[in-house]
Amino acid sequence: MHIKDKINKRILSRILLGFVLIIFAILVFFLLSSRKPPLESASQQPLKLLMAIPAAPGSYQVTETGYGTMQSEFIIKISPEIGGNLTYLNELETGDIVQKGDLLAKIEKKDYQLNFERANIKIETNKAEYASLEKIIEYDKSVLNSLAEQLKLQESDYKRSRSLYEKSALSKKEFEASAISYFQTQKAYITGMTSLAERQYRLTLVKNTIYQAELDKQDAELDLQRCEIFSPISGRVESVSAEQEENVSIGQTLLSIAQEETMMVYVSLTAFQMLNLIGTYESGKTNGTNWLKMPENIECKIFWTDFPDNYAWEGKIVRVKDFDAKTSTVSLAVKPETYIGISKTNKPLFEGMFCKVIFTGRTLNNVVSLPWAALQLYGKIYVVDKNGILREKTANIISSSSSDLLIPYNFEDGDKIVAQQMPQGLVDGMEVKVSEIEKSWK
């Protein structure tokens, strides 16, 4: 009986404990259900702060940058037209400026002066002989004229004497005297004619000798002038390849001068850069032979890379040099025109100067300029609307440079574009805070 009571008490205590636990669970349930639901995690944590810029439309000129080397299209090699000892050479160095007419070099004149004197003496000597021959020829002609008249008379006398002799009206002795006189005069006339012809031939030779001597004199005068070498153009010395007292020959290069007026910077741009600058042909305005428009109305600024702030020029594209299909690059010839550097001394252009050229091309309207940091993965950008909600968009890039990219304006009022790489955990539709930044990338 006693054991049975103990068992009943244990069962009763367990029933009471279970009942109490049930009552406690019910009370906890009602207590929890009566409490307000917890706030959303977004309201419990501070909103993420993003750097952004206002989505404002604007107009932008497309710029592209290229690099190239300054080259002259007109380089003159200065060389002597005569040979000899170089007695003087202007103390010029590579890069020095020369003006048209500057004395560059001198060659020893002695040999050419002697040639001039010899030619002069030859002219004077032959002129004297020519004058003497002219007088002798005139005398010979007068003598021959007299002999011709005398011969004519004696011939008539000879014919008359022969006729009389044949008729036995004249003695043999008288006939022979008439014949001898006639033939002697005839011989003298023939001898005189021969001598006159020889003297006339000699006169022609002397005349030709005088002419040749005058040519030699002119050559000697030219050679004397060629002993002094002057600069034919204004320009910059590219190289000096001779030394004073050197024995130079005809055609040997003494120095080279590049004409600054023909200086060009040859810059290669990719086909994409050219299209970015000038755009493509509008529909119906091309004959199909070119896919690039002529580079018109493109501003160019040239900077010497060694001192870009000090030395700069405005220039223009004068022509398209060539197009390399293998590398898809266009080579442009850019001519410097106006000096715009801050240095007071306009440093002359020289061959081999390495330059940076900034091209300013077409104007794009109703576009937005963004820093490259705004471009997210897969060509996306993020926009925060006026309510602070983050939205994802595709960036349709229409132009770009090393510092920025341009996209069409396709936004709502109050939109701001995130200008940084997106932190992890932010997705489309979340609420964020925005801190506007100033434009500093272009």
C-alpha cells in the first residue's frame, strides 16, 4: 500500500509538471506574438554612401592623343661644286640656325685664280694675233685685187701676142716675154690666194681659241665664286660632316640643312581614334570608296615632350600620309603653324623632335561625360534616382579617351550616376545615400 502511494505521487507530479510546461509555453507564445515585429535590417543599419555625379547633358568635343617625330620634307645637303682645300668652315653645330645667304664655307682660291689669269692672258694674246691677221688679210686682199687686174691685162696681152705670133707678125722673143710676164703674174696671184686662204683659216682658229679662252675665263670666274659657299635657305643644321683644312671633292656633303617651313609631325592614329574624331559617313553621302571622311576641321596642338608646357604650337592636318591595313592605323602629316608656348623664345623646330599631338574633332551633343571608374562589370553603370534607389543600366559608350567616356543622355530628372566601383553587397533596387563629387577627370 505504501509503495503504491509513492507511485501515484510520482505520476501526479509528472502530470502537474507537464501541465505547467504547457501553460508556460502558451504564455511565451502569446507574449511573443503580442510584440511588434523587428524593423527591417536596412533601417537598423546606416545606408551605404556612394560617390556620384549629376546626370546632366552637355556638349563635348572629342579629343585623341598621338605621338610622332618631327621631320622635314625638304633637307638640303650642302656640297661643293669644286674640289680643294677647305680653308674656312662656319663653326656650326647640329641644331644651329642659319639664314639664307649666310657664309658656310670657303675653298682655296689660288688654283682657280691661276686658271682665270691663264684664260685672260690667252684671250689677250689671241686677240692681238687676230687683229694682226685681220690687217695682213686686208693687205693680201688689196695685193690680190691689184694682181687680178694686172693678170687680166696680161692675159689679154698674152692672147694678142699669141695671135700675132701665129700670124708671124710678132717675133718669138717678144711672144715669149709676153707669156713669161703673164704666167709669172698668174703664179703670184695663185700663191697670194693660197696664202690668203691659209691666213683666213688661221684667223678662224684664233677666233675659236679666243671663244674657248673666254669660256675658260667664265668657268674660272664661276669657280672663284664657288670657292665661297652660302646657305641657299633658312633652316636648322641637321648634321656637319666636314672639318676645316680638309681636302674636299666635288659633291662631298659638308653639312645638311632642314627647312623649317616644311617641318611636319607624322602621327599614327588607330582607325578607332580616327572614327572617334571625325565620325563615319552619313548615309547616302559617300560613293563607297572610303570608309573614313577627310579629316577636316580638326584642331591640333603640338607639344614638345621634353618641355610640353614651355614649347607648343597650334597646327593643322595637311594630308593623310598613308593607311596601314595590317595595323589599322592612319598616318597623318601635321604642320606646326602658330607658336603658343609659354616660353618667350620660340624654340625652332628640328628634325627628330619627339612630340605629343592632341587632336580636337567633332562635337557630341546631349551626352554625359563619365570617369572610367563609373564603368562597372559587363559594361554597366549604376544610377541613383531622386528617391535614393539604386538602378542598373547599360552604358552605351559612343566615345572615349584615356580620361573619360561619353554616353548618351537617357536619364530622369534628379538622377545621379555612381562614379566609383560598386562595393560588394549593393544590388539593383537598394536604397543608398549619395555624395556628389566635382568633375576632375577631363
